[in-house]
Amino acid sequence: MEIFNQELIQEIIRVTWRNPAFMAIAIALVWLIPQILIRKVMSKKYEQRKIEIQKNKIQKLYPNTLK
């Protein structure tokens, strides 16, 4: 005795994958989740680069000539 027979699997596929609301949510999640992750990484890199540029500018104004 199979727990999931072929008819039940086909019915689940029909109910979920052919449902417009489910497909809209699934496509939105596939589209938005990577975008949010990439945006977070890029934002962190931008902030680190901004701090590095600021340090370089301060270093140019106050060089360590006194050794």
C-alpha cells in the first residue's frame, strides 16, 4: 500500500502549481529573496569601502612623518 498514490500526487500538483495565486507568490519569492540577499551584501561592501576611503583621505591630511 502506497502512502501517496499517483492520483493523489497528480491532484496535489494540479491544485498547487496551476493555482495563479500560488504561482504569483512562488515567482515573487524566487525573484525577491536573492535580490534581498544580494542587496544586503552589496550594502555591507559599500559601507566598508566608504570607511576605507574615509581613512585614506584622513591619512593624506595627517601623514605619519613623525617616526
